[in-house]
Amino acid sequence: MKIPKKIKNLDAVFNPSSIAVIGASREPNKIGHVIVKNFIDGGFAGKVYPVNPNAEEILGLRAYRSVLDIKEKVDSAVVAVPAVHVASVLEDCGKKGIKGVVLITGGFSEVGKREEEEKIAAIANRYDIALIGPNCMGVITPATRVDSVFLPIYKLGRPRVGGISFISQSGAVGGCIVDLAARAGIGMSKFVSYGNAAVINECDLLEYLAYDKETEIIVAYLEGVKDGKRFLKVAKKITRKKPIVVIKAGKSQAGAEAAKSHTGSLAGSAEAYSAAFKQASLIEAQTLEQLFDFAKIFDQVLPCGNRVGIITNGGGMGVLATDSLEEEGLQLANLSEETKKSLSAALPPYANIRNPLDIIGDADSHRYEVAINAMMKDENIDIILLIILFQTVGIDSSVVNIAIRASDQRKKPIIAVCTGGEYTEMHKRILESYGVPSYSSPSSAMRAISKFMQYAAHYSKYNQMACPAQLKTKK
Amino acid sequence: MKIPKKIKNLDAVFNPSSIAVIGASREPNKIGHVIVKNFIDGGFAGKVYPVNPNAEEILGLRAYRSVLDIKEKVDSAVVAVPAVHVASVLEDCGKKGIKGVVLITGGFSEVGKREEEEKIAAIANRYDIALIGPNCMGVITPATRVDSVFLPIYKLGRPRVGGISFISQSGAVGGCIVDLAARAGIGMSKFVSYGNAAVINECDLLEYLAYDKETEIIVAYLEGVKDGKRFLKVAKKITRKKPIVVIKAGKSQAGAEAAKSHTGSLAGSAEAYSAAFKQASLIEAQTLEQLFDFAKIFDQVLPCGNRVGIITNGGGMGVLATDSLEEEGLQLANLSEETKKSLSAALPPYANIRNPLDIIGDADSHRYEVAINAMMKDENIDIILLIILFQTVGIDSSVVNIAIRASDQRKKPIIAVCTGGEYTEMHKRILESYGVPSYSSPSSAMRAISKFMQYAAHYSKYNQMACPAQLKTKK
């Protein structure tokens, strides 16, 4: 398939060698200042050109009157000038040969000024500029340190490098989810707040991310889609190779009206959307929490079946996990005789050798190691759920190492549940950062496993799936 | 109603003037050491008597061979001696006139030793000792600094003083929930891990908490109930005055088997339990997250109706909140003409005066104040949902003050939603600590509001409910 030039030019947005910040400012509180600062402080490896007709120098960098005054090649631009100047700035970008633009400036179709928006879209299209926005919050590529989000890092944390790319129609929702992900230790490839989508819309972004080697999982927050048919066609094609997790806001009648007032999106009924999503094998999240709960599980190899082995140092958590497992239609694995034998030999006599496997409140990390090793070998088990209560006397940080080493074998998916306060959260974050998806409760983990399973079944239909399957291209 | 002596004696467990730690130890890793240390470090105001036949002094306190050697009156004892010594220790406690005992020691019915458990129960009953346990994790009363939980504070945080009392059949689940609550800033009155419930069971605890002036909301984690009929009778009576939030583990068939193996609880079907809970007007949580999500909302005055006014600085969050509102059967309030007028005058022209009220991404705390004040006055609004995105440029800590001041008026319930990372969590914790229930997402907030509403309707049936009703006795 031939990729349209406009979509291909998104490369300049996410991985530029040089970037102009048009509307750069010397005032610390101005958006155009924060963006230049984020590029410098973030360690962007390429060249940064501040553009401001009234400044000689901004943050130690030479400033230019216009992009046309820059002698060197410029791949991409972030634009944060008043709306009235946007058209002429875009003309300059086109003449300079800039391929990608992130247009932060608002005051277009979201306030009824549709003609003005069409005008700037026409300019971008004339020059094949991949234009994100207007009225957007910017783009983050953790790997290349591209960061045009104008919010300071102490308020909105930046995530580590990872395989999830996230596109959001709402800048605010997008921002708070990125912040949440950063804190939880979840890795991301790209974040795009695409705002009014005057040129590049959700379908263009999906197509780009489908071909993007750094993107393993796509997450989308949508209030509406511009072209439902194309969206479904594109999504259907992508989900054969990469999972897409989506949340659709404005599904209820009252919610649809709120969405219309917010982004002007026209909404269909909740049922219509859900049915369409299902048809395209999208993974639908019902809540913000589920959005990344569902996405992050794909850090693990795809499971070969739905038989779950549960290890816990708290009996009650095992009971709750079993309840959730049954509710989600998953199967409680039967331990093989060999597993039972090896566990009986290694665990204390008061441990009950069954699934869920309660290794008892006095368990240390060695006991976790024994249990994990036995379940790794057991062919009756497809997925291992590791419940770790970090509050107990015997548990310390070494259990985290054991879980990460087991996950690194990439033989079976390993999912963790850690419920608690500061000490627990610290360890949960480490697990997550090293690719072990970690959940706050048995129910949220089981729900994610169930979606994981559904996608694995879909994936195996379209791919030669050696078991367990590796989604990741890079590992 | 006459309260049985055994239940009345629970006072000695929660509010003792003097306490003996039997099995106190000089070894820092021993349970009997950590407990003495927790009482000293926690600032328990009463007397602490370590009991250990082989020590002269423990942590600077004189140690005694037996409680019978202590000259002064002893209200209560924490017992952490090997199982074989428990019977004789309890006899001593009885002779000494000790009224409450927390028996940490395990090795009784949970490992099949039912006779031994019956024997110690008989001793306790002979002396009217309110005995918690055996095989339990202890008791915490934040207000009196009673803390017999043997886990260090860096692993398991201790909650602030508040109105929620939490009883848990599972020590592990109980512990991690307390830890979670401590971190979230949720206040608690009592925490009890009641273990095997040889003497004091869940019904006794409910009866005690029903009369306890410090307890405003009761939360329970149950795997089974010993006497279903009594449980329902007691619960039904209590819920007319105080809300009870309950989670029942072991509801599924596989989960019930796991529960049987864990605490020996026999379980009924999920439907039977849910129907019974409904009949007694218990608030049932389906997940661990919901347990305190539902409980903490009662920090606010009971609402007079289900018309919700939503304020947000992120349009997308307003859309999601509206979706959840409709799903939970709540009503989107219609702003009165007066409210519309006052908002139009005070908010910028690009703000859309409707519900959900989007005060726009550039909102500062003053704009929140204007919006809250208008909704406080509006008689069309029963509940205010405050969505605050702390990531935005205009928001700082002052918005927290405004929300707390509004909540302190106790005219209408004010519920907050704050989604994000470190900066957001810090502010969420402050709001929570000052009695403004704060949620991570619109959906979790709306679900809690819906339970809140249901309980308010039930409460008003049995009480002269001036509107809005005050559950709290102390404020």
C-alpha cells in the first residue's frame, strides 16, 4: 500500500533532526518559552530554532525573524502564535520545506471559525505539510525527546520509552492520562493530542502508527470520528497486527450533547459504537482506568490459552482473584501432578498445594521463585498471575527481581497484582517499568487478562502464531 | 437493647488505659517486639506492660513473668505466644480481670485444630473476655494509638483518624486495604482483623460498631458469615442509622472453594448473597477499589436528590462524567436562570454556560470559586462534582482551599475527581484528608454517588431527614 505523503511526513513531527519553535518567547510564563525550554532541558538531540521577530536570542539560542531566515534545513515546526498570524506562518513553513507542523494555537473551528480553519488546512495540504491541530496540546516522543506539550514536567510527568502510542482528541484527557502513565512507570512511544484535526485526523494517525516500528500498541481517546467507514476499515486492518484500545466518550445521550459542545463531535448510540468496535476487533475500555490497564498487558507475550495459575501470599486475595477469574470467563488451571509434587517438596507443610496457590503470609522471595518456576514448567498453565502483598514480614525488594527475571524468559505472560500504599507502589512501579504489567486489584488484572485473551485469539487467526506469540518486533 | 458483656468488653480492646503484650520480645524481628515498639513509637497514652518470663526489661520497659505479676489494673492484652501456651496465658488473663484480648497466634482451626480453638474460646467465654482471633493480624484505633498490627509502618501505613471502621476476615486483605487508605488520606476509626472468630465474630463487631460513637461508616470484608440469619438481622437494624459497605469474597463457585481452603468459610451463591445484602440495605462493593470508594463518600452530607452539577476545566472529562452519570441513573441538573446569569457575567465569553460546566483549560482557582458558589446557591442542584485537572497552567494549590471551604459549609455534597500523576495525587490526598472524597476518574466517582444516593433514600425512610442530612454525630 502506498502511504500518502501527508501521513509519511508525520515522521518529521515525531522524529525531526531540526525543529523551529514559532512564537518562541523570552517570557517564562509564555507557551512559546516553555516549549523551547522543554526541548532544551529534555535533551532533544537535534537543532532547535526559536522564531520570534522581536528577539535576538531566546534561552541562549539565536532567534530568527522567520523560518525563511534559517539557512539550515528545518524538518518540523511547533507553532504557538496568535490565530491571526497562523496562515502567514504556515505559508513560510511551506516555502521553507518544513514537512511537519504542530499547531498549538486555538481559536478556529472550536469557536465557530470554520472558514479560518479551512484556510489553514488548504495551505498545509498545498505544501503536503503533516499538520497536527489546531487547538491541540502537542506531541511527545519519549525516545527522541520531542516534546511540544507546553505544561511543566512537575505538573504533567513525561513517560519512559515504551511501545504504547496514544492519540487523544481531548488535550486535557490526553494530558492527565500521560501524567498517570508516567507515574505508573508505563512506557510510551508517541503521544499526540490532535485537537481539531484540520489536516491530520484520527485515521491518518492510526495509519501512521500501523507502520511505525516503535509502536506496538495503539490507544485512542475519541469523542467522534470524522469518517466512520474509513475508521473501521483502517482499524480492522491494523488490529490483525497490532492491538488498538479505544475509549469512546459521549456514548450516552447526555454525554453526546456534552461532546458536541466540547469538540463539535456528532455521536452515534453507545450500542452502535460498541458493535462497530467489536466488528473491527478493537479493545473497548469503559473507563479511563481501563484504557492503560488493557494496553499495558501487551508488554507480555501473547498467551496460548486461558488457563490461569495464581500465586499469592495472602489467601483472601486468591479468593478475590478466583471470583474475578470466573466472572471474566477465564479458566482456573489444574496443577499437573509433577507441579504438585515439586511444590509439596519445596513449600512448608502448611501450604495448601492447589490453584490459587497460597504460599502463606510468611512467604519470602525464595518461595515465590519456587512457585513461579513450577508454574513456568507446567503445561497446564498458560498465564501466571502473581499476587504480592508487600506489607508482610517476609517480602522485600528481591521478589521484584525474581518476577522480572521470569518475565524476561518470555515463555508465558506474567501479570502482577500489588495492592497497598507507598512501599507497595514503589515496587509496583519497578515491576511496571521492567515490563511486568502490574495492577492494583485482582479484578482489574483479570479484566485485562480477559481482553488480552480475546485479542490473542483474534491475532492467531491472522498470523502464524507460534505459541506463545511475540507481538514485539524489537525484543 | 442490652448489650452482651462480651461485646461491651470490646471497649477494652479499642480504648484501653493499660495493655499487656504477652510474648513481648527483645529480638527486633519478633512479632512480640514490633508490637511493643508500635505502642511506644505510636504514642499510646496508656501504660504498656511487656510480659516475658525470660526478660527483665524490653525496650526500656520493665518486663513481667506473667500478667498476674503486674500490680496495676490491666484492661487489655495482645497475645503472641506459641499456640501451646495460649490456654494458660488466657487463664491468667481471666484471673487478672483483663477484659479484651487480641490473639495473634495462629495454628488453630485454620490448620484443622478445632478442639484446641474451642478450648480457648471456652476459657475466654468463662471470663467474659472479648477475644479477637486467633490467627489474626490485630487491631488499630488511630485515635487512641492502639496498634497491635505487627507490621512495620514503612510497609503498612497507618491511617489518620476518621469515621470509617473496617472489619476484615482476611488479615492480608485487611492490611493492604488499610495501607491503601493511609496513603490516600482516608480516615479510620477502627481496623479489626478478626481471624478465626473463635469468640468475637463479624456480628459481634457490627453490634459494637453500631453503638460506637466514633464510627460513622462500617466496611466489611467477608469470606463467609457464621450465622447468616443473625448477620442479616443485625445488619438490617444498623443500616437504618449507619451505612455498611461490604465485599463478599468467594462468590463464584471456584472462589468459594478457594475461600473454603483459606478460612474454612462455606459460601452461598453470588445471587443469594447479593439478594440478602440488598434486603438488609447493605452497600455491596464488587471490587477492592469500590470498598473505600463507596465508604469515603459518606464524609459528605447526605444529598437531597440525584441532580448532579458538574464543574470541569477539561471538556473531555465533562463528557466522560456525563456518560457515567447516565449509566448510573443519575440526573444532569438543569442550571437555574439565575445561575446562568451569574456565570455568564463572571466567566469569560468563550465558556459555554451549561451542565457539565466547562470553565475551560485556562481556568484558575477564582473561576472554580465562582462556579462552585453559583452551584451552591442553585436549588436545581443536589450534588456538586468538581473535576480538577491539576496539569493545566492556571491551577495551583489554592483551588484545594476553595473546595475544602465549600465542603465545610456542609450544605451540599461536594465530590472531587483528580486524574494524574505526582502533583495531582498530592492535591487529591489533601482534599481527601480534609473530608472531600476524591476519585481517580469520573466513572468511579459517579458509581460512588449512585450508592450514596441509594443509601440516602433508605436513610430518609427511617429518619427525620432534614435536608441535607448530617450523618456525622461529631461535626
